[in-house]
Amino acid sequence: MTAPDPTREAEAARGADRALRAAARHSGGRLAAAAVCSVAAACAALAEPAVLGHTLDLLLRQDPGGARWTAWCAAVIAAEVLLDAVTARLTGGVDARSTAWLRRLGLGRLLRAAPHHAARHSPGELSARLTAQATTAGAVPAAVVGAAVALLAPLGGLVALVLVDVWTALAFLAGLPLLALLLRAFARDSGASVGRYQEVQLAMAGRLVEALAGARTIAAAGTAEREQARVLRRLPELGAEGRETWRIYGTTMARTGALMPMLLYVVLGVGGVRLAEGALGVGGLLAAVRYAGLAAGVGAVTGRLAAVVRGRAAARRTAALFELPELPQGVRRLPPGGPGALELRGVRVLRGGTAVLRDIDLRIPGGTTAAVVGRSGSGKTTLAAVAGRLTACDAGRVLLDGVPLDELSAGELRREVGHAFERPALFGEDVAAAIAFGSGPAPTPQSVRAAARAAGADAFVRRLPDGYATALPDAPLSGGELQRLGLARAFCRAGRLLVLDDATSSLDTLTAREVERALTHDVRPGTRLVVAHRISSAARADLVVWLDAGRVRATGPHTELWRDPAYRAVFAAGTEPAGPLNTEPAAASGTGAAPAATPTRGPDPEPAAASALATAPVPPAGGRPGAQRNAGSDAATGAAPARAEGTDPESAAAASPRTGAAPGDGPDAGASAGTGSAAAGGGGRRAPGRETVR
């Protein structure tokens, strides 16, 4: 186990105390009212012995004023009871408001932080911090006030005891040093024990949520008993810490419970002697005993002190969420009518001290579909998150239509930059609300249905029990259907930049083609940044950004990059090329035929029809420049591929080139009719210097 860092623990304690003071200010009015009522109740309790003693003396002397003082006794007792009830009501309200404030603050900071910062804490930990821990911490402001006011009655009782009879007061004071030592030891020992208990509790909550999230995997693997043991592994430790906490509390209460009656007996004995000597009357003895009882109430502060100790320990864990760095935003707006040009200048992103993205310089013209490809761990998802301002870069800047993203207002950013993810989370009461989810004005039902049609979701949504009004818990969704609803949500609120982070990975090839076609024709025009793993997605993009170990290794059209064997290996089944590449020259008529570099075993297991879509001709000599390469990238082989699909033996056989075929001509020349350019990926939209396959 790692030894605790005293400096870090002290800083955490200061942060927790700041959060508790802020929570107290949030409920300042009610807290002040509770304090006033509590003080008034304590004053009534202090007045009660004196009034009772004086009334007793009057009644014993049969003084006519005894009846009036009896009424005063009733009034004082009634006031004490009423004020205690009002204090309890106000204290409950303060606890609820403080807890709600801590939860809102923690949840708000959690949602405004970058996802990788929030991921420092497991979902189970977060749930425990925002529920049980926040509830315990929310009771601290009222508990502190209650503990402070609770000292008023014992201290006042002690002062009154001195005024009634100094000898009885001295007899009581003899035991107070021992009581002070007991309370000090309790605060020290219980604080450490409660902190360890809550730490183990959070760890177990995190493991439990992990097991619940992976219930299907656990059931399929037949490891339920093993996971149960893993979740409950620290249960004995939790029980030991809980028993230790209660042992400390019980020991302190037993000692104070034994000390206080002894002090009362001593006071009673001394008071009896004083009564026998005639120095103290019967009413005075009654007042002395009652005041000694109030002074002995200092032992009852132990319970309130325990609540403060538990609350401060819980506040340290809740306050950890307040320390999450918030993703800063500005107040600027984008220029109206911008095309969505995206530019990254010297972007560097660090995770755990390691550079995930290194010095990225990239410009994507407005209206371009750019596919981001690379091996696993190359930084594709991080690049997508930086481009959409889901996370901040540690160095460099990201600009959209010339405006740095960190200077845009949050509303402007989220209106103009949309996202779709591999595993989308749906929010809302029903399917329609899940598609319409987002900031800004609510889209019309017609817009929601149009977005669903573009994402290929309309057909299965209509088959649900209540169609678009089906409650999400009642909508059984497969992985592909879930992705299509996520795409529909992104399409419904598409802005000038749309980031698709592997958002079609669960779709079959035909549906993916339909979605890409709809993205071109039916969704608001703009720039598309697509994290792609399929070769066909890269082939249909206007521009491919090839990432390798956090750097841009090359950019350019898929047809140019395909000449590089290392680029072709990116689409292999594993981290290495799927098989040997066939570099035999392709048969060609005439002379000067370019040798083909067609893999005999391809990386992307798509059908031949989808593979045909990946076919991209070599640009003519007068076309757009070849792929741009950063320093350190592999040199191009210089061999123009006869075909660009290269997916598997069947695909290669089904789409083999004809001898002497001209660019764009071949057996699949009409295979992608209506789907747009194989290289540019857009219904008739032609990238400069590139042929459109029709």
C-alpha cells in the first residue's frame, strides 16, 4: 500500500473545509435561523433550573407569588420544547440544502471537466461520492453549529453553578480535565478510522459497478463466483474498520457516561453537606443539581463531534470532484456562414506524462470529409476529442473557421460541433427525446424523423411498441441500432463540423454505405472528421490523415497513400500485415504499365461489393498533388496500385482489373452509382484533381 502523502492530505483537508464553508454560506439564512433557535433553546434550558428552584422555595414558604412563578416554569419548559422542535426542522432543511449543493457542484464540475480527468475515478466511486459521501458531508454545517451551541448549555450551567455555590462548582470542575482528554482522543482516533472505512467503501463500490457493467461478460465466462469474491475481497477490512469506529465511539461514550454520573454524585454530596450547614437552601440544591446536569451535558457533545468528524472525512472525498480542472471556454462566436475549416497548429496532448499526440500540424478545408486512420493506440480518438473540444490540448491551438476553439462560448461550440461515438449513451424519456437531445432550441418532430431516416434508424424505430414515443427502457436495441440512434442525434443537430469517432463500427456494410450517402446528401453540409477502420471509409473520404505513434505520418487521398505498404498494413487484421503482399506486375496492354501492389490477403473483411467501393483510380498526371508526408515517414514505393480495395482473396478476384483499363474504368465502374465518388466520398462532389467513380 502506498504511504499517504501528508502534504497532499493537508491540501485535501483544506479543500474539503473550503467546500463545507461554501455549503454553509449557501444555506446561510436557514443555518442562522437554526443557530438562533438553538441558542434560544439553550437559554431556556439555562433559565429552567433557576426558575424551578425559586418557584420551589416560594411554594415551600407558601408565598402568594408561587402561582405566578409556576406559570413561568411552564412557559420556560414549553419554550424549550418548541425551540428544540423548530431547531430540528431547520437543521434537517440545512442538511438537505447543503447536500444538494455539494452534489450539484460536484456533478457540474464532473460534467464540465475533460473526459480523461473524470476517468480518474471509477463510476462506482463517483456514485458513492455524490450520494452517501455527499449526504454525510452535507450534515457538517449544521453539526458544527449544533456542537458549538451544545457547548453553550454546559458552559452556562457551569457558570450558574459557580453563582449558586462555588464549592459544588469546584467539585464538578475536578473531573473536566479527564473529560477533555477523552474528547480529544476520540476526535483523533475516530477521524483516522472513519477515513479508512470510507476509502474501502469507495473501492468496493467501484468494483461493484464494474461487475454490474460487465454482467454479460461475467455470465458468459462463468466467473460469477470469482467476481463476487473480487468485489467482496475487502469486506473483512471494511468490517474491521467499521468495528474499530464503533469501538472508539462506544469506548468514549462509556467513559464519559461513567464520568458524568460520578461528577453528579460528587456535586450532590457536596450540595447536601452545604444544605446541612445551612449555606444552601432546598431550591438552591435543586438548582445546583440541575446546573451540574447541564454542565455534564458536555459529554453529549461527543455524538455531535462524531458527526463532524465523519462529515469532514466524507467531504474530502466529495471535494476531490471539485478539484477536477474545468475545460475553459470563451465568449466568442464563429463568423456566420463559415465552411467549417479545421486547423490544428502544433497540437500536443499528454496523458500521464506521455505524449499521445505530438506536434500535430493539420489543416482540413471546409466541406471536406477527412478520414483519420492508424493502428490502435496511434491517437485517433484523442485527435477527434481535441478537434471537437471534448478535451484541451497541452500545447498548440485548434481553430475552426479561424477562431480558436478555447475562445468560443460553450453554446456556440456545441451548436456548431457535433459528435457521434462508437458506444453512444442515450438520454431522454423516449426515443424521440434521445434523438433530439442537445443544447439549444428543440428540433421539430419532422427534423427528428429526418435525422433518423438519414441514420438508417427510422425503420426499426417505427417497429418499436410506441414508435418514437417508446420509453428508452422499453426499447430493446442491438449495438448497431444504438449506434444508428447516436448518429441520428448527431445528424439532428449537425453543425459546420461533425466528428464521427468510429460511429459506424457496429453497422453492416450496406447500412454503413447508406449512412455515408445520407451524410453527404441529407445532413447539413459541413466538414466531417471520421475516425475510420474500414478501408472503404478511407477510400471514400476526400482526405486521409494517417496517424502513427501520435504523429501525422502522412496526409493525402487514399489512392496515393495506398502505394505505401505500411499504410496498407494499417488495415490488416492485426497490428501486423495480414499476409504477404503480391507485388507481381499487373498485366497491361502496351508499354509503361505501372506495376500493381495488390495484397493477396486483405485487411478489411468486407464483401466484394463494399470492396469495390474502395476502388480508387490513380490521379492523372495533371491532377492534385500526391500525398503530403511529414519528416520521418516511409518513402512511397512509387508503384501505382492497379486496384485499391485489396481486402481479401474473394474481393480481389471479384474486382480484378482489366488489361489496359483506364482510370475509373473497370468491372465495378457502376458499382457505386448514386453513392458518390469512391475517393471523395460524396454524391457527385469532386475533390480537386480526383476522378469520380460513377
